[in-house]
Amino acid sequence: MKEPFLHPHRFFDPDPSIRRIAVELHASVEKLPILSPHGHVDARILAENVPFPDPTELIIIPDHYIFRMLYSQGIPLERLGVPTVDGSPVEQDHRKIWQLFAESYHFFAGTPTAAWLAYELSELFGIDEPLGPTNGLAVYDRIAERLRTKEFLPRELFARFGIEVLATTDGPADSLEPHRRLRERPLSGRVIPTFRPDPVVDLMRPSWRRELGALSKASGMEIDSYRSYIRAIEERRAYFKEMGAVATDQGVESPAAKRLSQGEAEGIFARALRGEATAEDTARFTANMLMEMARMSAEDGLVMQIHPGSLRNHNSRLFQRFGLDKGADIPIATEYTRSLRELLNEYGNDPRFSLVVFTLDETTYSRELAPLAGHYPAMKLGASWWFHDSLQGMTRFREQATETAGFYNTVGFTDDTRAFPSIPARHDLSRRLDANFLAGLVARHVIGMEEALTLARALAYDLAKRAYRL
Amino acid sequence: MKEPFLHPHRFFDPDPSIRRIAVELHASVEKLPILSPHGHVDARILAENVPFPDPTELIIIPDHYIFRMLYSQGIPLERLGVPTVDGSPVEQDHRKIWQLFAESYHFFAGTPTAAWLAYELSELFGIDEPLGPTNGLAVYDRIAERLRTKEFLPRELFARFGIEVLATTDGPADSLEPHRRLRERPLSGRVIPTFRPDPVVDLMRPSWRRELGALSKASGMEIDSYRSYIRAIEERRAYFKEMGAVATDQGVESPAAKRLSQGEAEGIFARALRGEATAEDTARFTANMLMEMARMSAEDGLVMQIHPGSLRNHNSRLFQRFGLDKGADIPIATEYTRSLRELLNEYGNDPRFSLVVFTLDETTYSRELAPLAGHYPAMKLGASWWFHDSLQGMTRFREQATETAGFYNTVGFTDDTRAFPSIPARHDLSRRLDANFLAGLVARHVIGMEEALTLARALAYDLAKRAYRL
Amino acid sequence: MKEPFLHPHRFFDPDPSIRRIAVELHASVEKLPILSPHGHVDARILAENVPFPDPTELIIIPDHYIFRMLYSQGIPLERLGVPTVDGSPVEQDHRKIWQLFAESYHFFAGTPTAAWLAYELSELFGIDEPLGPTNGLAVYDRIAERLRTKEFLPRELFARFGIEVLATTDGPADSLEPHRRLRERPLSGRVIPTFRPDPVVDLMRPSWRRELGALSKASGMEIDSYRSYIRAIEERRAYFKEMGAVATDQGVESPAAKRLSQGEAEGIFARALRGEATAEDTARFTANMLMEMARMSAEDGLVMQIHPGSLRNHNSRLFQRFGLDKGADIPIATEYTRSLRELLNEYGNDPRFSLVVFTLDETTYSRELAPLAGHYPAMKLGASWWFHDSLQGMTRFREQATETAGFYNTVGFTDDTRAFPSIPARHDLSRRLDANFLAGLVARHVIGMEEALTLARALAYDLAKRAYRL
């Protein structure tokens, strides 16, 4: 008997008693609406609602999970059609790129990328066999054909996916124009922005000065001092909130939070305006801005998210040629206990404040994050993230965080995706893994079945709804 | 068919071949006497033998595992009756507190606290259903009623629990008066003190000067120099030993051990006496005292225990209002290889010396602790501790330490509890988890069944007996 | 029914569906030839082909896995016949040593040493019961008898083990004379050297000056400057390559790689020649040599291996009395993301360059190493190493590295052994564990059976062949 390509019991423990329970738990949450409170989908896709161009443009070119793996196996990004910064030519034949991808499909064995792709191929495009050298172009054509149909327009897919809320991630100066258009022509669910101030917080970015100008323009305020800078940010947060935002987000190398005196902050800001900020200035300024963002969140009620611990653009040559987000961001060891102490001492006991912390350093789950979230009322743990948004990664998160933080100090799943069509694939994976984890607890008589049913729903839906105040 | 509340096969792997073996192994150790060589039970409870006041006072108010979880979910400690430092009023209605706890019981799903509570409710109080909003007060009344009976007097419970040895943890100036009384009126098992010098070692504690006075008084020695300080400590160790102590214990932020010259030690001590010790002085003094305590242990034969890696009182506001041990102690990354080098070079090869090391940083199990314990004759690994005294935590400890250190470089289970009635619950959990771990090895043909039976007994009883020289 | 001593299904998950698949996958790779691209077997054993002396000399005295465990349980190394540096007498009665080992066999329960020993006893010597106090001497005699037969001559065993390639590890000045003799009288497989320059790279070694002299002699070049030193190393690499080497190896405390200017390098080298190099000089020189070795590898095509993170000779007394490699090398936390950045920026995108990185810090699998190997084309992950070359260790490696790096950015198994007769035992263990890991993926429908069969072969054979260019 041939295995179905997308097995109905995929990702569940093969032990019959666990599997039986996992199937039941999963069935109870499978059809729940999707809450996606953090991710990187471009709202314009939904506002414009034009057909997706072709399979390569849809699935390969924007997905750093995919092309970094191919790159690691010696395939130049040029051959994958990844655009260069200077516009120097790259492969334009998308069928050829797809075929190369199909021939390289085995490199993904055992990775979440393979799991997501299988779901997309099967559930979205009705293709019920793995991609490979022999069927590559046939699959391409079949997907391409579907993408031209009305059913595959972004807004149709949004409805079909059952998305209740989709949060985007937006720069501080962003006009949120697509969000405005989506308000005028509502979808079956909400699309909301998220305030991410990184471009004006990270003083070392070459674009900082320019971004500051954009912030000034967007806020309608002159920014000539730290004081006016802070006011402009507060102004933008208010605008985002008005546009439906429920949260902010910050990507920082270190989560160290430490308030500067007004004088120090003004001093560093002035140096940055003159292009003289040092690396140390930058680190101290970022630490201060974590404190400021926490203060603002306590005041305006936007949930604060921190995504720390990635050393961005590790590969300088690749960065110079292809720019940001090309799979060359590498995690570093991250410290939370001392780093967040000042912030949590100041705001962690404040019932108005809500902080969701993510990590790329799994050693911190049991050592630092679960103990912190298991104590401070304001702090919750974000889902296992990025490299750890995977079968084993999710399992480790639950195994290492639950016993100290419990389930109720976590916030459910966040797909964090750039790839719109992969959203249901990612939630499918997470709901299955959570069902399986709970089933293991039931089978070992750690929790009861009724409790597990409540928790399965909480992890798939309720916790995200509550944590992000959706 | 309804699941029993306390399933006889709880915590065992559901795979039938593992479960069958686990059941057999567990049955072979289930009734062994309890050795509790490290914990925080107050000996006065047993010396005075008065009835426990009420369920809330017994189970909630002293247990930071419980109230920190409730606090993390937004319930103020005042509402839980946790006493304030300044005596400002907190909830006094213990039935109301219990009901609040019962309504919050689901927050503990999947935590060891839930497992311990289930055992206590069922085995101790005969309550065979989980606590919840509807049965909260009925359960309260039932427990309260039992607590008034003779069978629930502390000495009766001590016998019923089958405790062979119970070690308390005591300050260096402690009179050990309850221990003296217990000698006069022996229990069914031994209650022995443990020498923990932290109050006079940590120079930064506001109470250091006062504790030094108490030490002076207790030892009958004037302490005006480092030299006399050391003699006073030696004197107190001798007294503790005479009173039955087999071990010492030190809670330190870092396990770094480094001897100071006599001159340096005297210099720091003199500064501390003048209230001028710096943070660096404190760290160096503590590092020196680890060396001194090791020397004394080599000389007097008391087993040395180190519990490092907790950043105490992370939440300053909570600390100011409620004091120590309120669930706000958060682990930090801990280094052992370099930190313990001087100590192990000096004493690690000495057959008179025995060192038991604990950790809150699980990354050190396989990287540092197992290799050290798998080499130095004097060093053994303490059980998985605190946040890691849990189902997954114990499993990770065995999985990550055993292959390098073997079983015989570990010391069995230490419950480390403050909550006297939870002692058997904790040993039940640990015996089950060890039985299950061994069963997994048998089922995978890594060890044989006879070997597993010997090891199950070793982990439950023999290793603690030998390591602590009981 | 009595369990067989060496169970045919050993190390496989007891779940019937996983076990069935594991058995099938294992059967498909069980008989593949052995590739051993990194290890510490002495080539003279095979060149000279004299009978192994006796069981104690073969199995106990050279194996630090064994005697460190016995030492940790209080057995002096002298009683185990481990030779002293100064030649002071140690136990010479090898039967007595073996009996002591047999009586201590239970200390190894659950360790990979026990698994390897069981394989050797059973498969190699036909002994089908565990070693213990009662059969110790009988087993000794049986092994001793076999060792005197022709079938147990090293070259016979080499053929029987099915070794296709065996790499040794050799100092930079090594004449490779045994390798030369093996060329003249070929074995059933290749024995190739590996260039390990540590003795002339680590400026702090007391023997550095002497080793430099040997390097000068071996290369036929006067070494009076950094420049000539580098040329001598290049010359020796060329010689090793000519003698069949495919790789180099470096054991370093830290993997930090950072090029020095020519002037700085000459300055440090001159200080080292005068015996004035500092610890900081040493660290900077080693970091520079990692860059230089990478450059040379890009040029001459030898695969570069790095084994970092061991603090050697932790126990000074033991080191003074017994010398190197006595089980007292203890891992330390190791950082790769920042440490390897300069090296990977310079050479990581170079198709001529191939780098295999090992670790003793398992926290880096998912946090740093898999993301790096999952991006840089030149970098691959070495197998789980040393303390982690074990059942759980291999499983953790696969679980933590695969989802980000995939299987194809790893290089298969390296046994890294000093103990020639344990080679097949180690490959047996690794092939079983990989089969079991893949079986778990198949049973959870993460990969298909055909894919698993391809991967089982890749992990056992193909990946090593490709990565080491064999």
C-alpha cells in the first residue's frame, strides 16, 4: 500500500495510544480560524489582489528558508533568481529555476520547509507527490495554471485559509496605505499593522538618517532632538493603534534594557545626527529604547514584542551583493535574566503592560525565560521562532518551557512568515505538534483528556487572542 | 471508563514494553524508606508536633512554586495571604484564598506542582478528583477536618511517610535546639541539620554584620579578624557534626572557587567589618570561602554541597514588599569547568573529600558536570534541581548526564522541599521517572533487567546513602 | 527466555512501527564498508602487524573512556597499569588489572563504553555474557588466547572489519614512515595520514621549540621567521597530501579565527622563539593560524577540520604524574557565530574550500552550527563528538541539527577512536542510531521509506566519502 503524500496522521507519535489521542485533539482544533499576530506578509498583496505571478516567484525567490539551503549546497543565488542589489543580471527563466529546485528537493528531507511545501503542494495545489527531478516542470505548470484562476487570488485564499486576524510588520514611517485600502474594502478577516521602529532605533544602519527624515515627515514633526524623536515615535504608535495595531515589535541583537538619563540620550542622539555615533552609543541607545517602548506600551496598551539574538548579515559578501534577509542571519547566545531585569522591575508588575519575548537560544527556555514568565505578570513567552519553528523545535519549546511557565504564560503560535501561501501550512504543523505534545501528557496520565481539549484550543486560538488583545 | 485521578501508571511511557518494565522496576522500589539528604523543612514542626493549621497555611502560603504561578497570572500576593515585610494587611480568609487557588488550578496543567498536589490530595487526604472552582471549598473542609486528627500530626506523618533520614538546612549560628529536642524524643527516623554558612559568607547582605554577631555568640568566640571568623566557622561545623550533620551547603551566584592569600582575606574582611566591602570584594570572598569550605570538608568529612546559579530577588519591588523566596529567583548561565578547577585540583583527588554539585543551567549537564564527575573521584552530581525537579527535567538530567558520568557518579534524589507534606509526592515522582528511564534502556537493550533492578534501588536509596555517608 | 547479550535490535526504539522500519534501514547499511576519515589509531600497528599483547594492554590501558570512569570511582590509575611520566612503578599484573575492571563493570551501565565493549566481547571474541566479578579471568584468558591466533593479527582484523579508508592523525613533523610501509604492502583498504599542526601552533606548549626543530628537519627548511614557518607548514601539507592525506585537523580551545598582519605575526613568532610569548600572543597566533590553514586548504584542497572547546589537562596533579589524554580534558562553552565570521567571510563562499566543524558544546547545534552550515557552502557539521559520541548524544545531534542544516550539510560518522578493535563497534552504534532516527521520521510520516533508505546509506557511507573527497 502506498503511503499518501500528505499523511493524515503526519507528525504524530507512532505509539498507538498517543496517536489516538493526538488525532482526537487535532480534530478538535483543525478548523479553528487562524490568528496570525506576528508575521511579514506584505499587506499590498491583499490590497491589490492581483494574481500571484508564477510558482518560482511565489515559492522560491522570496523564501530564505529555501534558497539558503540550496546556497549551502553550492548553488549560487544568481541561479535561483534572487535579485542583486546593483541589478546585475540573475537567472530569469523561472521554469529553469524551478527545475533546479525540484532536483534539489532531497536537501530538505527532515526540515520544516519540506513539511510546509508538502502541505502547500497537496492542500493548495492538489499535487500529491513529492517534488523531484522528473516531475518538476509538470508540477510547475500545474501550479502556474492554478495561480491564474480566480480561486487563487490573494483575497480568495485569505478567505479559504480561514484567517481571522493577520498582523503585518511595518516601519515607523510607513503610511499603512494598503491597510487603509483594506479597511475600505474589508476582507473576511482583519489585517492589522505592527509598529516596528528598528529602522530609526538602530543608529548604525546606513539608512538611519534617511529613515529619520521619513519618520519626521510621516509624523509631521520636526525631529531635532531626542525629545522630539520620542514624541514622533509616540505619535506614530498612536497612528498605528488607530489603524488597528495591537502590538509593537523590536528586533535587537541583545535584549539588554537600560534607561539612559535624558542628558545621555540627547547626547547620543546628537552624535548620531552628526553621524558620529559609536557602536557603544548604538548599544546603549537600543537598550534605552527598549525601556522607552516598554513605557509607551504601559501607557498606550500596545503589546510589546522582542525578537532578539540574531547576528544579521553574517556573510558580508552575500550581503553586499544581495542585501538583507538572505539566510545569513545567525543566532548568538542570548542572556535574559540580567538583561531584562531593569525593564521587568519597572514594568513587569504593571497590569497595563504586556511583553512577549522570543528567542533563538533554546538554552534560555528552561533556564531564564520560563522562570521569568512564570513569575512576572506582564511577561509571556512567544512561540518557538525561526530556526526553531519546526517539529523538534516546537517539541523542545513545550518540553522545556511548560513545566515552569505552564501553558498559560505562552501566547500560542505565531507563524512569522513572509510567504502568504504558507500560512495554513505553518498553523497545520503547529496544531499537530501541540496536539501531539498534549497527547503524550494524556497518555502518561499527566493531564486528563478534558484538560487536553481545553489546552489544545488554548494553544491554537484562545491564548493568542488574549495575549494580543485581539 | 473514567481515568483514576492518580493513575497507577502515571508518568510511565505509554509504549507497552517500556511501561511493563517501568511498572516492575517501580514496584521494586516503591516502598523503600525515604532518604532526604537536602531540604528546607523546619525541624520545629517535628519537635513541636502541633497540628498543621489549615489547608491554605499548609499548602499555599509557604509554597513559592504555587504562588509565583498565580502571581504570574495577575493575582496579587496579597490576595493569597502571603505576609508582607512591613506587616501591612493581606487576605486573612483562608477559605477565600483556597477558593481562588481552586479556580486557578488549570494554570498548573503540565507542571510538577500539579503532579505533587494530585499525590497529596489523593494519597494524603483521600481526595480523588482534581481541584476546581466547584469543589474548592468542599476539598478545603475535608483537608481541614483531617488536619485536626491525630493521624495528621507531624510525627505521625513522618512515620507514615517512611522517612529514614531528613536533613534540614540551618544557618551557621543556629542553636539546633529543635534537633536537640528531637534527639531526646526520637522519631521513627533521623532528623539531621546541614551547615549552610551563606548568611556570614555573603558580605553584601544587609544582615551580614548581625549574623556575624550571632555566629560569634553561638561559637563563643570573638570575631575580629578573618582568622577568628574561620575558627568560628570550624567550631560551628564541629557542633553541627556532633548534632548529626553529614553535610554542608552553599548557595552562590557563581561556583568560582579561588583561594585568597591570608593577607587579602584579612583585608576584605576588615573592609566588610567597616561596611566598606565592594561587590568585587564580595565575589572574591565567596570564591575564597568555597576553597575554605572544601578544605574543612576534607578535614572533618562533612560532604560539601554547592547550589549555584540563581540570581536572587530579581523583582525588587516584590522583594521589598514580601522579602526572600517569593518565586522571583531566576537562574543564570553558570560555568563550572574553569570555576571549579582550583578547588578540584586541590581537593578533587583527595579520598577524604566529597563534593555534590547542583545546577540550574541544564546546558552544563553534558558539557561540564558529567565530564567533571566522570573524572574526579571527589565529585558527584546532585539531582536535577528546583525548576528542573520535574518530569522532563529529571529525564533530561538522566539523558544528558548518564552517558558520560554513569549512574554511580550521581547521588540519587534530593527533594529540596520546604513543604513537609510534599516529601513523599516528590520521591514518588522521582522514583517513577527513574524507573521509566531505566525501563527505556532495558527496552532498547542498553542494559539488562537485573542491572535495571539494581540501578532502580541505587537511584532510590543506595546512592544517597553512600554519597551522604548516612 | 534469556535476552541475548548482544540483542539484534539493540538501540532501536521499542515502538513496533519504529523498530520494524529501523531494522529494515539498518539491514540495508549494516554491511557497507567502513570509512573512518578521522581517528587516532597508530598506523604502526598495521605496518608492523605483530599480535596484540594481551586484553588489558589492548582494551584498558590505552582507553581514557575506561580508566577515567574507574578513576572517578576512586580507583588509582596506578592500579590500572597506566604508565607514569617519570616511570615510577604501576601495577604490572595484567590479569589482576583485568579482574579489577571486571569487578567495576557496573559503573559503565548506560554509557557508550559499555555498548562498545559488549560489541567487542561478543562480535570480536565470541563472549556472550557481560563481564563481571565471577567471569573476569576466564574472559581474560579467552581473549588472550584469541589474540595469539593469526585471525587476530591487525591486518587480518582490518580486512575483517571491512575498512575501506582509515585516516590517522599525525604531527606536522611526522615522517609517515608506517604509511610509507603500508603503501609498499597494501592492505584491503587505504590508510591515510591527517595533518595536525597543533604541536607547532600552540606557542604555550613546553615542547613547541623542540617541535619546531623537528618541523624544520622534516621540511628541510630553516625556520627563523613566521614567513619560513608558514612555508615549512605548506611544504609538509604537500608531503602529507602526496602520502594520501585528504584533510587537516586542529584542536583548539577556541574556534576564533582572526588574521594577523604580517608584522604582528612575525612579532609574536619572534617572541615565541625567544620564549617570551604570552597567553594573549598564543591565542592570537592560534586564531591567525586558523585563517592560514583555511587559506592553504582553499589552495591545496585538503579538507579543514576543527575540534574546539576542550580545556585540556584540567587536573594538574594527574597531568604531572600521567601526562596527556588521561580523561581529564573537560569541555567549555564554545562560541562559533562570531568566532568563525572572519574565516567564513573570507573562505566560506569559496567552492575550493571545505570545512568540517565539531563541537563539545551541544547548545551550539541548533543555535549556531546548523544555521552556519545551513548557509555557507564550504561548511559542514562533523558528527557528534567524544562525550557526545553516544546513544543520546547522536540522537540529540540529529534532532537539533537536522531541521536547520538538513542531512546533506553533515559528513556522516567519524569514530575518532584510539582503540583499533573498537572501530566496528563504534560504526555499529552509529549506523543503528541513524537507522533509528530515520525510522522515527518515517513512522511520523516526515520522510518516506525510499528517502530513508537513501539517507541511511548517505549517513553510513556516501556523505563521508563526498565530504572528505575519498
